[in-house]
Amino acid sequence: MSIAFDRGAILSGLETTRAALPRAYAPGQELAPHIDRVDLVACGSANRAMLGIQYWLERYFPAEFMALDPPRLTERTLVLLASKSGTTPETVAAAHFLKRRPCRVVAFSQYGEKPLAQAVPRHLLIRDTSESFAAMSMLMQALIGGLMAGKEGWLLGEKLLASLDALPVAMCDAAEQNEARAAADAVTYAAMTASTMSPRCDGAGRRPLSRTGCASCIRGGYARRR
């Protein structure tokens, strides 16, 4: 693979996230009776991780439940903040801004001692992992799954948690299968190339399937003699 793949490191790095899934699901259920809208705030890859959450909310709830440009931040609004490092200036600034608002706030980050986690009343941590994108997405999905179960009687909560728990192994299996396919394709391509092109010169400065001539013959003066 072009990037080193360490199955053991990936699985161990996501073990903390797997263990935290029920703890992420529970606050969603707890907050559900008090929430009418959800706002998502993040930069970079954490923002990309929130796109799946946006889809869920728009898919399973009325459109007005999800607002990217909220007209108000009331006590019935849940704001999710995310930053892998916990130090992203814009996201930390948003956390401090929200202190002056009555809305509910949950943050996602790696470490509890970083500014983002310190600035909010509730946070969920992914700890040390090379797969921070997957880890953050897993916890966000668990939280929103709990919210949907508590708010709308969503019946797929247990299946969601089981699927998220199995996701790290499925990710590694998919990566290994992709590597095996790539290796097989490389062998096939090499065999096809070898069967259609000969590396040997025909002695007249030409190579099969090429009009450019043989470099060694050109250096030897054949091209000039022509």
C-alpha cells in the first residue's frame, strides 16, 4: 500500500471509541425531550464528519429540525462542536460564544484538557487514534441515534450501536481486500505490458510500438547515418 496499513494499531486506536458508544448514545436520549433543532459547528475534517449527521437529520426529521444558519439559539437548540485537536481557534471561539446562549452544547475532541473540552459543559473524547475522522463520526452517530430514538421513537438504535461497534473491523477488512485487489491488478498489468512490448532493439534504432528510436543506437550514430 502507498500508506502503511497497521490493522492492530487501527483497531486498538478505536477501542476507546467503541467503548464510548453507549455513553454517546445515552445523552442523545436524555436531551431528546428538550431539543427541537440541532446546529453543527466545525472546521476541516471534523466538518466533513458532520455531513453524515446532517444527512440523518434531514432524512429522519422535518427539515426545520436541522439549521446551518440558525435564527436563534434557544434552550431547545442542541449545538454540536467538533475539533480533533481541541484547539481549532474558530471552534473554540464558538464554544465561548455559546456560553452566553441558553442552548445545549456537546463537543467532540481528542483530549479533555484542551480548550474546546474545557469550554463546554459536556464533551465526548476519541483519545489517541490515527483514525480520528472515523472515531469522531462514530460518536456523533451514536449521539444523534440516541436523540432520534428519544425524540421520534426511532427503532434502529440497537442496530446502530452494533453496526458502529463492528465498524473498525469492517474498515480493516475492506482495506486489506482493496490491497489484495490492487496487488492482483498490478500483476495483471505487468503481464499485459510484458506481452505487448519488447525491451530489445531491432538493431535499426527502432523499438516495437515506438517511433522514437532506441536511445543506445541514437547515441551510436545510427540516427545520424539515416
